Amino acid sequence: MSGVSTDRDMLYSFLQCNCKKGVSFPKQNSTTSLGIIDMRLKNISYDDCCNHYGVGNSTVKLIMSRYDEKGIPLDILKQMRSEEVDAIFYLHRKSEDIMPD
């Protein structure tokens, strides 16, 4: 439906807005991201993923939604450098995006 924001759209807007304000959000390393994706593709529960990696349910959901959005197979992601995987899964602030005080 046009004009209706999805949860993902709202989260993206929130992250963009707060990143511009200089608020930082913790990111998981590529090993954690790939491990979570691997576990979820094996139908391992969200709770088990959270407990194994020490992250919250929203982190698992965010990683999986970004994985689904990108459409890159896990085997390909595992062959990439960690910096490349990070660039796929996490927003990176540019200095020009940060509003001055």
C-alpha cells in the first residue's frame, strides 16, 4: 500500500535521523551476523540465536531483514571480507551527514 510506513521504513528513518544527530548504535561483527543468518536458515529459534550470540531479538530480526533485502546467498557472504559484510549490513555515517552543534 502506498503511503503506509512499514516497521522497516520507520526503523530506517529513525536510524538515519539519529545517526545524523551523532547517536551511535552498536553493531555486531560480521562473524555474529553470519552466524545468526546461518542459525536462522537452519530454523533455529530466535531465542536460541539471541542466547548464543548475546544479542536481542530485534538485532536478530534486523540482521535477517537486511539479509532478505540484499538477497546475497550466505555462501557468498562467507567468502567476503568482514569489512564488505559490515558494509552490507550496517549504515555507515559520513562526516557530512552529521549535523553541526
